[in-house]
Amino acid sequence: MTPDYESTLYGTLGISKEVYLFCEGLWESLNSRFQEIDALSEYNQLKVISAMQKNQVSEACLLGTTGYGYNDLGRETLEKVYSDIFHTEDALVRPQITCGTHALALALMSNLRPGDELLSPVGKPYDTLEEVIGIRPSKGSLKEYSISYSQVDLLSDGSFDYEGIKNAINERTKLVTIQRSKGYQTRPTLSVRRIGELIHFVKDIKPDVICMVDNCYGEFTEKEEPSDVGADLVVGSLIKNPGGGLAPIGGYLAGKKECIENAAYRLTSPGLGKEVGASLAALPAFYQGLFLAPSVTANALKAAVFAANIYEALGFAVLPDGKETRHDIIQAVTFGSPEGVVAFCQGIQQAAAVDGHVTPEPWDMPGYDSPVIMAAGAFVSGSSIELSADGPIKPPYSVFFQGGLTWQHGKFGIMKSMQKLVEKGIILKDFDKRNL
């Protein structure tokens, strides 16, 4: 039953009665979807607890080290926990990995050698990887080390171009990179099942090729991870799903032992590898964040489902749509105008507990080929498991919404984004008369 508007605090936080009633009326229809998400969260929560118990996580694991970090019990145990969660031979989980792009660059640069070729069979990678690869010139790119790049775009219906992939694989193809999430593209996120089918196809052609999955935004959104369906290496950021909103920095790689060893020697130094790298004071947040990650990810999934249904009902193109199964936490909404993208992001920012008074504007961010607007009033700077939204200011003018440490915050954020669009005249005043 919808609470009476006057008995809530939404009015004092700038939400009109019309927006409140519209959103509440739609939310009440999502109960069965939310129950499915809760069941998924429960499964993944038990998976995390099982891995922690198996590896005997103890109070001593939370203490951390300084200096060289030799014999860091907490660091070594955490990497075993990640390895068990992802069902891999080894893992590298470090605060010295600064972000998701760094984790991906580390995986690529450590497992490719001059003369090798990198293949993306799922089209263009996320913008910040273009400079890592050398699609856009940059110091230290793979291209500068004579590592070539090949790309096969998805077909118009979002399916894999298997014939094109087969033709692209050659004697120099050493590593295949599969981006699970959509990035700044309006294409479907890849399910674990589809990733497995693609890996199987690639391995049938060239069994020794390394299949790496950019797992950012996808962890704990399904029961399985890409490593369960044949990925040799899965890579992600701790300020997204697996950090649970508590990790202040960091990234992870999980996969085959040789791939992880290569990455460790690249991260630190030849001869040192995984043996060094002090965890400092990060371990309590890493462990507790991982423990909370399944429920935090579930909250973000609920917010994404809510956003899809709200904006679909308002007549905007959304991806995924309001009924589709989810494979990451990102919700794309296409407005067709820069004003819509900006208004949405400014509404999300106004819902923040931190920096809620700030007004985001598009700017030329490093690593992107067009101005980008980002809304993120976060406890951890740049943490996109927290309530956030961003988008490039270029056609088709889509915004990409994600996060929400609690469902209640995610719900408020979407209400605030809608309120801003109403105030800007982008959502017509008669929205409350639409038949839901």
C-alpha cells in the first residue's frame, strides 16, 4: 500500500506529489522481480561465506602490513577467497591496482608480447581502453610495443558475428578480450551463458588462446561468473560490485595460475611477483566489502529494474527493458538530446548524501573522445557501485545509471532524476495521467 505523500519526507527533499505517486504506483508492481533478486543475493551471499570459511578467514587477516609486505596473511588469504569464489587457480587482489582500467591494462600488458595480436570479438571496447590498446595514440600503449589489435563488431541484432570471428583469428592471436558490460554503447550486456558460448567457439578454433573477460559491473548479478564457463582470466574493479561500497581502491584478476603470475610480475617487478605489496589498512574494507557485495549488488539491481520501468513507462528507450533478465547493474536510458542526459545526471547528484549540493556539468575527461558528464556523490570517489550516472555528450545521447548501496537510495535517486526532467520540461506535465 502506497504511504500517504504527506507522511513521507519526499516533499521536503524536493519530490513533487505527482512524481511520488507515479513512481510509487509503478514500484508496487515489481514485487516478484525483487523477490527473484533477493533469491540471487542469498545464493551469492552463501557462496562468499563458504569461500571465507574454507580459507579460515580470521581476525589476523584484517591487520595488514607495511613496507615490502612479505608474508601478508590477510592479502594471501583474500586472494585464495577470490580464487574460490570465481573457481580459478589463482587470483591477484591488490590496493596497488588503482582502477578497473588499470586492472585490464595490467592483464593485457602482462600476458601479451611483441608480435602478438589482441582480438575483441564483441566490438569496440570501453573508451578508456582505446588508449591502452593504441586505437587512440597514447604513451605506453600496446601498439607502442608492437602488439596489434583486431576487432569484430556485433551484428545488428546484437548477436556474435561467428564467421567474422573465425576469419579474424590467426597465428598471432594470443588473447581474446570480451567486455561483459555495454560500456557507452547501446548494446545488450552479455550473459554468462553467451560468454561461455563465445569462449567455446573461440577455443574450438584455437585452444591455446587466452580468453579474458572484463567483468566490471557484472559480479554477483548471476549465480555463475565467466570463469565458470571457460574464461582463463576475469578482471574487475573493487570500487564496483565486489568491493561492496567499502573498498576505497583496488582491483582484482582471477584465473589461470600462469596468467596471474604474469600479472603479478608486471604489477610489482620481475623476481618479486606476488610476494610483495603491502596491504596497509585496506584489508578490513576489502573483506567486509566482499562480504556485503552480494546484497549491495542486489540493491543496485533493484534500482536498475526500477529505473527501466519508470523511464519505459515515460516513453524513453531503455536497455535492458523493464522485463529483461539482468547481467550487470547498468541501466541505459536514451533521451536523444544532451539536455536530457545533463538533467538526469543533475537529478542523481541532488540525491547524493555526499556532494548533493554540487551541480555536475560535461567536461573533457582524460581517456574519453567527447565531453562526459558524471554524477557521483560518493563516499568513495568514483565508486560506481554507489548511486551514480554518467554519459558521453554525443548521439544518441544516452545516460548510463548504476549503483545504490541501498535500494531506498536508488529509488530516491531515480525519483530525483525524474523530478529534474519534469522541471526542465523534458518530461511533459501530463506524465501522471499515463496508464501504467
